Amino acid sequence: MSPPAGAEIIDLRGRIARPGFIDNHTHIVAGGLQLSRVQLRDAASPREFAERIAAHAKKLGSGAWITGGSWDEQRWDPPRLPSREVIDAVTRETPVFVSRLDIHMGLANSLALQLAGITRETPDPPGGTIARDPNGEPTGILKDAAMKIVEAKIPPPTLDERVAAIRAALREAAKFGITSLCDMSWTDAYDDLRAYQRIESELTARVNLFTPIAQYRKLVDASIEKGFGSDRLRIGRLKAFADGSLGSSTAAFFDPYADDPANRGLVMDEMADGSIARWARDADAHNLQIAIHAIGDRANADVLAIYESIPDSRSRRFRIEHAQHLNASLVERFARAGVIASMQPYHAADDGRWAETKIGAARVPWTYAIRSLLDAGVCVTFGSDWPVAPLDPLLGIRAATTRLTIDGRPFVPEQKITFDEALRCYTENNAYALFAEHEIGRIAPGMLADIVVLSEDDAHVDLTIFDGRVIFNRPQ
């Protein structure tokens, strides 16, 4: 059969065409903005950390906020949290609030703390922690809900800045073969939605925008259900938080942290008071899809209990975002309830360097238990959590198939999966999780023409095709 007139013929020279990658969990506007903000992820010491912030302060001028960062104190020798004293000398006229790479902890300088009104008398907010020195003074480290005190003082991005961030982020996504994604937007999700709407016709990935569950009545009142929109922009999906993160020691566990016996993590206030359970049940009754962030085993158990309380939950395709620290009983509950494990495998390569220090040897075998979940029949999906982790799906696939940490050590190798299984987690399984298995995730007649071509050694994306159009072609 000859191709239609005007069709472009691409010789793959023996390479394999695969379905375009679907990223199950990104923060597109935040990631796009981060591309132009201070870069701290690979800062190798507190000194380099401070030097990069000082250079950025000079570029911005006094008064302008320094944000972004994605710092990782585990790269430092010895690993230790930064404090405001590390950066105060170089930012006296510049307010700073830079986040840790997991976005569950941030560092404020003294000026930012002053602008936010945080003093030694300020109490910890529900679901958050203000770190303090032995004298009771704030160190500048704020965890989870405490971060909002400073964030409320930072001017939000304008609509034009959001649009520019989306465009920049989608250029990055195209380089990595990503043709569909889930944007887990934060408190300003409806501002992000306006930005997406402004450029919907030029989007080069199919965007599924998840909005905060606390605002679900906006969708209900507008008679919006899951999957509402076009094949390029859809809403009707909700995101909530049950706990924090392992790196910030705020993930909620049944047992204490091995390196902090007085700490079992933080349960988010809206989870603890039952609000999320009530919202989830009502949102589900209005045909909205629910996804809840849960890192620690206690948080996963609490979220599963919510889903298990909703009749016929298997047909809802409920999601737990991250599902990082489980046990045999929790895996069985995922399978019985048909809950989707929405995981980001690069975190295993990153956290695996120090996870045992945090939670001890007995819990580590159930960390990022991808093999166990798949063997139990659970639908596992993959993504990046960008900008918390790199956007490239091939890095996630490598982490899932090798179980090597970023410094080259094996981490729970019995949880390895195959290359083909990892591909399905990035394609077919993600499509299923979005109720889109008849549109994307496979190459077949009638499916949307979203395709990725990898190099012969599967090390790079050579070609990305979105909606039948080449959007990225790697220079050879």
C-alpha cells in the first residue's frame, strides 16, 4: 500500500518505533521556571551552594527573590542540612527561599524569614516543621506546610511567565520522547490552566492537569468530570498529599526513623482531620479521578483505606503517587483494590544512596518494590517527578532495570524489572491509568500518532513524533 500524497517517509535504518513516552507525574510550570532559576542540584559542598546563590543574587539585583534550587545535601561530605548562616552574608538585600530537590523542604535566608514574620516564637503549623537551633532560633529550614509561610510572600509568576515556562518545559520533554504527561500542579493550578489554554493549539505533549483536591468543588460546580477537554489538554483529575518525603524525614511511617527515633514523619493536616477522605468520596461520586501522594508505609496504608472504603473502587483507577515504602500486606492491598502505583523509578537510584540510614535494613527491601507490585498484578506506571528528578524516561528505565544508585551501587536488586516491562510502565500502563488506552500508549490502527525512536543501543532518543509531526530529531 502506497503512502498518501505529501506523506513524509522516514527511514529508521533498523531502529524500532515505539509508542511515545507518557510521564505519570511532572510539575511542568515549576520545571520550566526552574530552567532559568538558580541551579543547586549538583552543588558539591555548602561553599559551592553559597557561591551559586551569591552569583545569582548579583545577576538579579537587590530585592528580587531567589527561588528554585533543588539542592541535595546528601552530596556533601559530611551530609548536613544548610542553614541561613551559610548564605546570609551574600544575600543581605536579597530574599532567598530555595527548595530541596524533593520540594518538601526549603531554606530561607534571614531576610526571607523576616519578611514572612517567622521568629523563635512562631509555632510549627499543622503538617509542617520550622527547624530550630539549640537556642530555639529558626535555622532557615522549613518543612512541608511550614514552607507555605514564606511562599505566601513570594510574588507568583505572571500569566506570560507561566506560558514561557510551559513552552520551555515542552521543548525539554520533546528531547526525551515524551508525548503525553500528567502535570501535578500545585495551589495555583487554575492559573496554570489559563496558561495552557492560551497555547493549547501549539502544545507538543498531551497534558493531563491534576488540580488540588481541596479545590475540587470548582470542577463539580462547572459539571466537569475526569478527562474533560481535548486530546491535547484535559482536566477533571485531583491531587492530594498524605505525607511528606523521605529526604526531608517527613514521610509518614508506622515505626520511627532509624536516624531519628523520636520521629515517625508528618501526616498532612487535611489527611489527619479526615478532610481528604471526605473530599475523595464526594469527588469520586462526581466522576473525578483521585491521586494521592504517599511515601511512607503508614501514609500508603491510610490512603488505601480511603480507596477501600469506596464501593467498586477497582473501576475508578485510583492512584497512589510514589508508593515508595511498602510491605507485603500493602502490596496485596494494592492488588485487591486495583489501585494504580504511580511510581518514579529514578528516585530509587537517588534515595538508594542513603535510604537505609533513614529507615534501617528491615524496611529497605520494600523500598520502590516495583518487581513485587508487578508480580502481584498491580498496574504500575512510571514518570519523573520533574524537576524533583530528571525528566529523561531513559534514566528512569535504567534505574528500574539495573537498580543501581547514581553512585553505582546496587540497591535492592531483587526488585529489578525488565526493559520491556519498564517500557510498558511508561506507555501502555500510563495510558490505562488515564482512561486513554484506546488513544495512546500503543502503535496500532486508530491510535494517535505519538511515536519515539530510540538509538540502536537504546541510550538516546533519536526522533520524537507528536500527532504525526516530527517535533525532535537528534543531530547525528
